[in-house]
Amino acid sequence: EAALEMDGEQEDSLEGDMRQRAREALELAMLDEMASSRAKARDALEAALGTDNGDETTRLKACEVLEATMLRELAPEVRADTRERARRSLEAGLLNSKCDDLTAEEAREKAREALETLLLDELSPEEHDKARQTACAAFEAALDEDDCESTASDEARFRACAALEASLLDPSLDEEEARRRARDALEDAFPLDKPRTSRPSNKVMQVLKRRIGTSSGFTELFQFLGTEVGLSVRSLTGTYRGVASSRECKHSWNAVLVGEEWLLVDCVLGAGFGRNAGRHFQPYYFGPRAVGLVFSHLPKQPQWQLLEVPLNRRSFQSLPRIDPNAFFGHQLSFWPEAWPTGTLMVAPGARSGSMRLKVPPRVRLLAELNGEAAWCFLKMSGESVEAGLQVSIMEARRLRNADVVGHSDPYCVCQLRGKPSTKFTTRVIWDTGHAKWHETCEFRGCKADDIIDFTIYDKDFGTKDDLLGSASVPVGSCLAGKSFNGTLELDDDGMAGSTLRLRIDPLSVERVAVAAGEENVTSVHFRVPPGSEEHKLDLFVLPVATKEVPMKACTFLVDKAFLPGNSTTPVLPFPRVNWDVFREHSLAFPEALPNGVIILASGSGGLLERRFYAPKGVVATADVDGDTSTAFVQRDRGCIVVWACCKDDARQLRICVRGGVGDYCPAITYQVVVPAGCGSTTRHNYPEVTPLANELGAYLEEPYSGQLISGKQRFGIHVDRELVERIVIASDDGSDIQPLNDRGGGLFDGEVSVRPPGVKLLAQAPVGDPEAVFVFRVQSR
């Protein structure tokens, strides 16, 4: 047909059935063995034209044109038209496309995609024969659209086709070896370093012209530019799942061979979104680590995950939803496991859980559960505190008689629960139900969640000692520097009503040392409130000392399977913490997980107390709903103690801190719940605190009121013993000075007489005059 048209003949020069036979013969020739395709094509065409309707000259020209088309020997003036017609015929027969709507560039791309599919996709045995024919024809189509004079000879083209067919169909080869041999054959036939001329596709030109396009358009543009500068660039297709939604969408990105290593590139996400994309340039996506990108990108071909063990789709969908740029771009990482599941588990019957990450110091981490930050609590390694405790076992009363003759012979055992090495045992008090030991032991390194167990036994000989009773004391309150001095009712005492009197004093409060390998580890704790159908934990990142908007980095779902249904125990949120101020001043909570809601009990008189760890030099102030006169703040050893007087309508307790000079900054905020009738009905006056109190670490045990009544009054105060020689109570005019008793360990107490108009509690240093620490007003009776 091409020969007849070039000679000026009309299409009806050949009858319709002859033209059809010629077209079918041409297709069979191109799909058959390449070694004999030209001869078969010539024979088939001559047979088709071998009628009286075509003379010898016409047949000869037709055969020459067909051979020239396959061997690249057409004259320049007719080559383009003939090649275009051959390409359209091939596309119509093999790709089932409407070729009139395809440009040359688009057709060439389809052919190359077909070849790539054959090389990279898995083929079933039933598809081998069809794949062989399609690959050969597609490869021919790709060559027909290239300027192959400077790229490969006919012999090279033939060798490439034969090697391709042999590699793909050899049953003795596994899939990886077949693909490798096919790629090697193609590279040998068409060396990449040989010059080639190419033109950008219409899709690439549209992206350049409009500055917008689909991900595949940008991917093609990146591949075209990379190929032009001599790089080996691949276009990858697959699914993308972002942090905002679990929905997966089709997406395209690239792989670039640099040296001997493939690097992944997502130029679409790297450029940003919207009209101001350049302002949100994200360089992370130009060469990210494969282990990070796979959280959001799943290519169709698993080998392009570039992982030693590729993930399947189910494993991909089970991962947490991550924005790789926000998460890995800020150097965050999961700890200790690198591949956590996207669903967090909670303990059966509990409404809380946790996860851990490594967060660089220059990055601030924020967390929200169901959009509320109050249900999340962040604790960095090194933010926990531990205490040294001195435990004094005083006496036990009303112990049951476990002996047949005489009375029980009691002794007491105490230890930190789960830590046998801390076990301490008192001496045995013989034949008594009222044992007085007055013995002391010390525990070091007590954590916020530790519990001290006390167990009393009856000493027996020849038989197992009998249990007389047991009790326990949580360490948490003592960890905040608060002493315990009281009597405990014993359990398992045989209904005898037994009691144990104890005194527990903190010796020191220090930060927990960071374990090796746990540097910069942040624990994200969360509590799940009732009444929500779906629970979602979102993590945000923000570089420190910037005014940027926090970026959502990761999203987890919370497994609802083990959440209790109707529980009588209330689920309370955490305190609202300004973490920048909190960490800048090295603060820490004594509790492992503090509650952010303070519910006053009946009979409290509207008074509440809160403690937190703060190093020396940090001072604090507090207010209830903005009223600072209702709160009293002082220091007790390594802790800051806050007392507040709340009325029935109190809503919020705010604590502010500062280090040295400067303004106070809000650090911790609690919600306050005052049941009806439990609030304070009178104004509470606190003692006046001087700056010296903070320097001495002074903690006033009693009295809490700054308004005293004339007469006898008891005072008690803890101070740093190395800085204080003695403590005295002096009248305003200094005429009456009464010393307090030195009880050791920095404790001074005693009962003295006070009279109007007031008294001062003075501290006497080893050198210098006494100075006021607290000031009290005194009224007449």
C-alpha cells in the first residue's frame, strides 16, 4: 500500500480482500521468528499481490518498500511517512488502540511500557506465548520511533529481540535471572553511552507550559531531564498513603541510579502543593532512605522498595500513617522497634497506653488524642526523679496471738516491692502483742511507681513463721519531698484491728540517670476517654525556637478491643504543660503519670496541695483563676510545694516559674473540681515569704496560716542544714527571741509564745546575723 500510494495510485488500486491479506501477512511476518521475517514478508506480499490487478513493477516496489521499512533503508524523503504508517498498523493490531488519536511520542511510550511490563512483571506459563509475540512487536515499534541509525544496527536489533525471547521463555531460568539476562542483552545491543536524540512527550510539554499536572506528568518530566544529562532514571507507579487519611491513591515517583546505588525521588511531594509550592520545598523527598519512604509509598514492583525483605500490601497497610518529610525529615525514629504496627494496644481493662520514639533535642514533639492534647503526656528520658528514703518502723499494736503458750513474738520485714535486695528485718520482740522496735533503714533509688511493703510475722522455731498482718505505702508522695508520719491499719491480721506506726522521710530527690541507648527517648502516654467510637493518636513536630506551624508527622489508631465498658473509675486527663518552659527549667513530676484534674474531698476546707521537682535557683508562683493571694508557694528540699485555697466556683490552678531574673512563665495548669459545699468560705492568709526562703530551701511544716492567735504556737521547718546554724522565733521589735529545737537532718521545731503585732521566723547562718525567712501576723485572743 505504501508503494502504491507513493506512485500516485489510489487506494482502490488493490481490491479490499487483497489489501486485507497483505496487512495480515505483514503482521504475521513481524510476529514470527525474526531471522526469517523479511523473507516471509516478501513471499506473503508477493502472493497477495500476485494477480492481474498488479503488474511486475508494482509488486517489486511493494517488496522493496517493505524490506526497506524493516531494515531502515528508506530514502529520507519517504522514511517518516512510511514509518508512521507502519507504527499505526502495529499499534492497531497489538495495542488495540485508536491510533488516529495517538501521537508518535505517545505510541513510542506505549511500546516501551509494554516491553518494561514484560521485563518486570511476573508472567504465568499460559501468557508466555502471547507475551513473546507482544514483546517482539512492541520492541520493533519502539525502534521504529527512534533514530536508530546512530544507535544500533539491524544485526544488533535482531540479537536483542532473540535474547529477549530466549531469556523470558527459557524454563530453566528463574525469574530474576531471566530478567537480568534480558536487561544485559538490551544494554549490549543499545549501549546507553551512545548518542541519541529524543524529544519530550506532549505530557511533559504540557507540564512545563501549565506548571501543573498529575504525578505521572512530573515523573515523566523528571525522567526526561535525567536521561538528557546521562542518568539512568526509572518511573515507578504504585500507591501513596498520607498521614491525613487512610485512603490510598495512585501515585508516581522515580528511581535514579547514582554510581551503583538506586536512589528514590518524589519530585511531586518534594516541590510541595498548591500555587505557592516553591515556598514549601521539601528536599527530603530527593533521595530519602528507602526504609522511611516505604511507610507511605508502595510500588507495584516489590523490588523497587529497595529493601532486603520487601513488604507485602498487608504489611504496608498495617504500618502507622506517616508523613516521611515531617517524621524522618526531622530525624525522628521509632524505638525500640523500627516497624511498629499502626494500632496501639491497651492493657485489658485499662484505658491508657504508651509508645516510645527517639526525638532529637532540637525538635519539639506534640501529641493529641482525638484532637485533645489533655489526654496525652510526654516524658523524656531523664525527666523522672528518684528519692532516697529513711524509713522508721516505730511500733505495732493489737497484734493477734499466734502462739499456744504465751504471746506472739513479732518482727517486721519491709522492702521495695519486687526488689528483694532491699529487704530489711527488725529484731524480734518476744512474747508481746504490742511491739516497739524504733528501728530505721534507708532505701536508695526509689521510683515514682515503687511501693514499700511492710509485713509482720510471729517468730517460730521448727515451723513456718505465722503472718500477723501487712500494709503498704506508695513512694509517690515521698518522692515529692513530703514526709509520712502516721499509723496504718494492717490487712490479714485475723480481724484483730492491728496497726503499725511509721515515719518515712525523704533524704534526697534526684533525677533518674538515663540508661545507655535511651538518650533522647520520649515516651508518649495517653488515656482514652469514654464515649468515643474511634480513638486516634496524632503526633506533631515543630523545630525548637521557630514560629512555624506544627506538622503532623504520624497517626496511630487505638485498639478498642480491651477498653472497659461502663467503669466506675473516672478517666482523668493529664495536666496542661508548657513543655518548653518545663524542660528549660528542668522540672519534673513526682508521679509517673500525673492527673490534670484536682478533685477536692469533703472536709478539705477548700485547701489543696501540689508538689513538683525543681532544681535550686528556680522559683515559682501560683494562682487560682488568676488570684495569686489564694496560693502559697515554698520550697521543700528539691521540690516546690504549692498550697491553694479554693472556693466553690474555683476552676483552674496555674503554676508559673522562672530561673534567676526575668518574668514568670506559665509551666503547669490543673483543672480544679470543688464539690458543692467543699470550698473555702473565708479568705485564707498565708505567711509572708522572703527571698531567703528559696536560698535556704526552707519548707514550713506548720503553721500554714499567716494570721496567728496570741498564745502558744507550734512551729516546724525544714532547711538546708549546711547553711543554717539555728532557727529562732523573734517578736517584731526583736525583744523576745525563742529558739526552736534542732531535730537533726535539717528539721527544727518547737512550741513558743507569740504576741501581737507579729513574729518573724529567723535563720542564723554560721557567720552573720539572723535574717527573716517567714513573717506572721498575730492577733489578740
